[in-house]
Amino acid sequence: MGEHYKPFVTPSSFLLDAAGGVARGTTPAEIAEGRFVGTRPETQFVPLPAAFRAAHPELSRRFEENYALYQREMVAPYLESLSRCHSLVVMVDVVEMLRSGVAMANDGRQMVRDLMRVIDPGESAVETALRRLSEAVLQHRPRVVTRVAFVAPKIDLVHPCDRDRVLHLLRKHVGSLAHDHDGLRCRFFVTSAMVSTKSMPGGEASRTMRGLPYRDADGVKIPPGVEQQFPVSAVPEEWPGTWHAGDYSFPEVYPVLPAYQGYPPDQIGLDRVLEFVMD
């Protein structure tokens, strides 16, 4: 079942509403009380199987109209804002793709393909010359996407000896989609917003990490306790032809924050991403 779903279907996966409000409640019923799928409660919609649509044409038509409204009011303005940026940071969660199976990897690649098609980044030689002239004469940078940082997060969950492999998989996963656009600078990064694990002695032979486990062996969330050692999987040198959820293990851990709130947590790679997008 876990390999026959679309993990990135929206808006069903939204944890924030349009105003930035966080979903409340602990059970599905409690969360559903304060959430709706669409622009407002009276214009909700859900995906419908073909057989159901054929048997209920009126409901199907109404849901199509509601979905079109959602596209106009929510999706189109969002994409328009993206296409008017100078730089974009695109998160590609390679670690989660390895953990969750090939279906998530295929969905993630399709999302990047769709994004690049819609925002149509890059510029021709003439457009580059005009942009540079505008920058020099008018001190104004036209809004067009000319660089994209592709970022693989949560790299602290991967043993240090395998982190270069994650970078390689990231390049293989989306590199061709970016290089299809002339006049676009793209770069690839592995990052972690904070470092919450430590690698244990043994290197490749053991690939043992240490941290505060977020879930137990059965996948049930547990409260923060004491640090524990746990093995992590070796990252493949290339994307496999197929794999399943659970074939690769990179256990979740609780974030580790400095006791002093004015001290930033340790991080990996964020400075390089910032330098690239702000150049």
C-alpha cells in the first residue's frame, strides 16, 4: 500500500493554512475539524476514481470547478511569485526518498520537472545582455530566475563517509532537468539545518551514529530520552533500479539545540547555499 500513493499530493498534505495557521489537534478527527481541502469549506474537492466520476457526473463537475478555483486563487499566484525571483532554493530530500521507496523518488523528480517547466528559468544571450545593462544603468536587477540551488537536507542522518554519495545522487536525480535550460546557473548542496548526530568510531565498517531517537523500533514516536547508538544504511553509489520502503534506514532523531539561545546550532552547508543564491 505504501508504494501506491502520491506522497506530495496537495492540498491534502498541508499542515499550514493559507494564513500560516498550524493544524491543531492530535487525532485525525480533531485536525479535520479545523481544516478543509480547497479555498474555503464550501468549495472543497478530493480526487475521485474514474468509475466514481462516471457514476456521479454532477459531483465530479462541482469538484472540477472547485479545483479550478483553487488553482486560480492559490497555485497560480504562488507560481507567479516563484517565476519572478532571482534565485530559488529547491529542496530535494534524497534521504527520505531512500527511506520511503521508489514511488517517492519518482514523485519528487516529477515535481522538479513540473516546477522547471512552469517557471522556465534561465535566459538567452540577448536577455543576459539586457539584464546586465539594466543592472549597470538603472541599478536594477530584473526579476528572472537565473540560478537554482538544489539542496538535499538532513545530511546529518547519513554517515559522514557516505555524504558525497548523497550529493552524487542529488546531481543524478535532477541535474538533467536543470541543464536543459540555457542561461541558468545551478549548483547542488547537501545540508543540515542543525547537526543532531555524532558518528561513532569504525567508519564504513560500522556506519554507527549516535543521537536522541525520535521513534522506537516499531516506528512509534517516543519522548526525548538519552542518546543511543544506532546503525545507518550505506548510501548506494548510484540510484537503484527499484527499492522499497525500509530497504534503507536513516533513523530520525530529535534536534539538539544549544542551551544558550543566542548561540546558533551547528549546521552543515547552509553558508555555501546562502553565498550562491545571494551572489
